[in-house]
Amino acid sequence: MNLIFLGPPGAGKGTHAVRLAQQLNIPQISTGDMLRGHVKAQTRLGLEAKKYMDAGELVPDDVIIGMVKERLQEPDCAGGYIFDGFPRTVAQAEALSEFAKIDAVLNLIVSDQVIIDRLSGRRVCPDCNGTFHIKHLENASVCPNCGGKLVIRKDDEPETVLNRLNVYRRQTEPLIDYYRQKGLLRDANGEGSVDANYAEVLEALGIR
């Protein structure tokens, strides 16, 4: 299966994409991971992307599309793949359609308030890279794994979360109608527990 996971930041796309990729034994493809990999390897596309990233600008569509096209030619994609966080715009979706056949697009539905609560309650440990939520911690400032100091990422501050949601609504949400019109969209609830939501993901995609 060739799949796309859609949903606002904090909806659980990455969590469910990783789990399903393991279950189906296909790769989960994150453009963020790809960008970092190309930059680290100093590939032609990576060097081009780095110029924009260093300037704090968005990497242009043609660079992202070039990376995706290369990635899909790798042997592990022969049996299917899951896009996590791509495409982000209708223009990217149209470019993707020229070289990839998508079987289904999963849309995780989560309210803004749930997302704000999820992300603003998230804490990370710079020492061991652990990620936690304050509702599961006895002490919201101490890492339960290594005893390090927990911090809130800039991305997870309430003001930043609202901005990320606004960007999603403006740029990415139009993809819902785009793929619905193509008959590819599958909706799933993303507001329950991780296991309950994953069961809905499987049901929406018709996977047993």
C-alpha cells in the first residue's frame, strides 16, 4: 500500500505511521528526516536545501519533490510506503501524482484544543532525548529516565502551537478536499488513546 497520513501537528501522524510501517514491513517516509539525511550526506539536493535552511527559509517544492522522487526509487519502497508530513500543499500533491500512485490518504481528526493540550504539555529531555507528557509525570521538571532537566520545546509553546495550526489550516488542510474529490480520503478519530486511535486507523484503511 502507498499511503499518505494527513492531520494537524500533534494529531499522531508520526506515532501511527511508524507503527503501521512496522506492521506492514514498509518504510515510513518523513521529508524532515530526508532533508536532514541529505544535508548530513552533503548530496547535491542536500547542499541546495541547506542554503535555504541556513537562511531560515522554506525549502522550495522542487528540491523536496526531487528528494521524494529519489527516495521512492530505493528498493525498500517496492512493496509500499507511508508518507508522514508530505505532501504539505496541493502543489506538492499534484507534483507527487506525476510519479507516484497513492492508494489511500488517512486524515486524523483532532480538535484544536486537544492538540494544544497535547503539545503544550509535552516535555523533552535534552540529555537522553526522552519525550514525556506532564500528565504522566510525578515531577514535570525532572526526566524519569535519566534525572536530567526537562524542557518545553519552542515548537510546543502555546503561541507557537497556535501559529503551527494556522499554517496547517492555510497550507495543508486544502489537501483534505483535494484527496476527498479523488476518492482516496479515509477519516479516523485521533482524540482517544493511542491504541484506540490505531484501531480506528486500521479500520479506516481496511487493514486487518
